[in-house]
Amino acid sequence: MKILVVGNGAREHAIVAKLRDSSIGAVDEIYCAPGNAGIAKHARLVPIEMSNTVELADFAQTIKADLTIVGPELPLVLGIVDEFKKRGLRIFGPTRSAAEIEGSKVFAREFLTRHNVPSPRYSVCGSYDEAERILKEGKLGFPCVVKADGLTSGKGALVCETREEALAAAASMLKDKRFGKAGERVVIEEFVPGEEVSFLVLCDGTRAVPLASVQDHKRLKDGDKGPNTGGMGTISPALNLKLELHKEIMSTIIIPTIAGLSKEGRSFSGVLYAGLMIGTDGKPRVLEFNARFGDPECQVILARLRSDLASLLVAVADGALADVKVEWAKEPAVCVVVASEGYPDNVVKGREVRHLPESEDGLQILHGATVMDGQKLVTNGGRVFAVTALGASLPQALNRAYEAVAHIEFDGAQYRRDIGASALKKLGVA
Ligand code: GLY
């Protein structure tokens, strides 16, 4: 089997490493476009930008790829799946119209309302004047969340404590065009206090198979302080997801969403990722949908996956999830992200990585943003490494990951010291 993976982060490194580790050995050749210095150890890098969907399809056609796996949202929203399908090429991911559930926050909110899927109250604003009026009325309360409509790499959702902060956030998007076209419309949402859960399912258009549960840590700093990021660390399983809640999420959120997308002619195939808030009333609400594996959710999910990844994703792409059973390791997995100085707003790149521990059984040093500069490994973006560990228990997995993180050396490296801390507290360990 020949596989092309599209993307250049630690999520794609985790996918490529898992394919290499394929228990049934079905993967002969793996290509990654454009990849990074870590991925280069497992796959042939292809210098095609992930936004270039036509060239990617040309390449897949030339090498006769059996499967293409799309990691990030950008190519999905640009219609890579439509381009591949037009040419009869097998690809894992949703079409452009299905990916709009992630590509447009306005579409997602209105869709959820149409299909009675529980989500926070909101208003859509297409101008600053409108946003000012909504915020002055204050019906959504404070804090509130101001979200850019389009893709912003996880930076476009601002939690605003006061009306003044919310007005400033709306002005930055609607007047100053901080996110360009992506911020031409904004969603203003009520803030729902509670605990976040990332709930991901594989979906083949009609059926959904839940993946291992995950808890992400989105804020930059310990204690859930600082700006939102793409994610600074994950643990799996998520201890706040008990069986009853799991069932409720499937029946009130996942199944109606998949059915609603189908009904609207946007049948969804790929990973549907619901970013949920479990409110203080114990009820789940959708904060956002993503149309792909999360990063760093994917890292811990794949660390615990015991089934063959390639066959699983082929089953999704072929609409054949009916007979698939997915097996998981009982051991918990954790992932700690090591980011660059200035992340997420003013990333400093080009720092030499002076020391990096080796991956070993149950410990993966996944590269998120690295490049070779001659013989030197240097940083090349915001989230540079994702250290992922399995352990017999959550404390053991965390110890293993943090021990490796402590040996990563580059100037300005920053990471959270409290990944999994709230779960440890629940376990009565901390
Ligand atoms: N970790 C959040 C995301 O991938 O969007």
C-alpha cells in the first residue's frame, strides 16, 4: 500500500509514525507533503504546499497512491477531497461543503440551531456597529466569547471578561481586520463555564465510531491562564467522560449532526471532532466542530490505538465502517507540547535545537515545527515538539513525558507544567 499524508505538524508525524508501525505491515511507501524534519525519518517528503490541492492530486495520481490522509483543516476547506474524488483517488477527509462545519463558525452555529444540537446562545455580526449594539444590550452576559468566522489556527476565539474587552476583540476583527477575511463576520457567544472535552468520531457518511476520549489544554499557561492556543497538551482517556455522558453526547450531538449534514447534502466522511463544554449542570454543549483529527488530540489517540490505522482509514474513505471494531490500549497516554518563544502571537523561529531525546517504546518525540539547516535541527513554527508517552498509570505516563521534555533544549522553549493536573486531582493523586 502507498500512502500520502498531507500536513506538516506533530499530528501528521504521529500519523506517519503509526503507519510505519502498522501491525499488519500493509504500508510499503509513505509520502508526506510538505512534512518536517522529524517526519523525514519515516516518510519521503514531497515539497508541495498543503494549500496546493491540484498539485497534491497530480502527485497522488502519479505515484498511484492507494490512500491520501489529510491532517489539517486548510486543504479540506479548500476542497482537496472534492479534487481527489473527481479523479477517482481515495482520500480520507470530508468534502469542502462538509468541512464548512469547521471552516465557518457562522455556518456551524446556524446549523446546530437548525438541528437542535445543544450549543451556547449566540449572535452573528457582520459589522462593528452590529457587534457594538449586541454587546451594549449585553443579553449574552459577560464573560463572553468573540469568534472569527473563518480559519485562524486556533487563535480566533477570544474569551472576553468584560464588555470593554469584547468591544476591543470585535474591533480588532471587524475594523482592524486582524484575521483578514476570516474575521469579516464574528460570532458572539455566551461563555459556558465547565470542563472541556474533545470528542472525536470516525465517520463514513452515515456511521460513527467513537475514538478514545481526550482532554486538551488549550490555554498557554499553567492553571488555564493566558491566551488560547492550538493546544498545549492532552491526556487520554478524559476522566470527565463517564459512560452516561458518552451516550448522551452520541445521541444528542454526534448522531443529529451527522444526520443533519447528510440531510443538507453535506454527507461527512473523516474525523468529526466536537469541542465540547460540559457545563456545571453536567450537560454537554458544542463549542465548535472540527473536520479533522485534533492536534495534539491525535497524538494520544494514536498512542493508544491498537487496531491497524491504515485499514481503519481506508474503511472510512470507502464508506465501510459497519464491520469495523477499534481496539484501544488500557494504558493512559499523555502529550506535552513544547512551543517556541512568543507562541501563539509572535513566534520566534530559527532557534537551534541543541538537544533532543530519542523516541523509544512508549515514548514518542514528535516534531511539530522543525527543519534542517545544514546539519542543524532548527525550530520552524509555534508548536515545535509534542512529547507523547504511554504509562501504566496517568502519573507514570506524565513522569515519562515530562522527563523527556526536560531534556529538550532550544532557546525560548516553553511548555505547561500542569498537563493532566486536574485529572490527577480527580484521581486523588495530587
Ligand atoms: N487541539 C485543538 C485543535 O486541534 O483544534
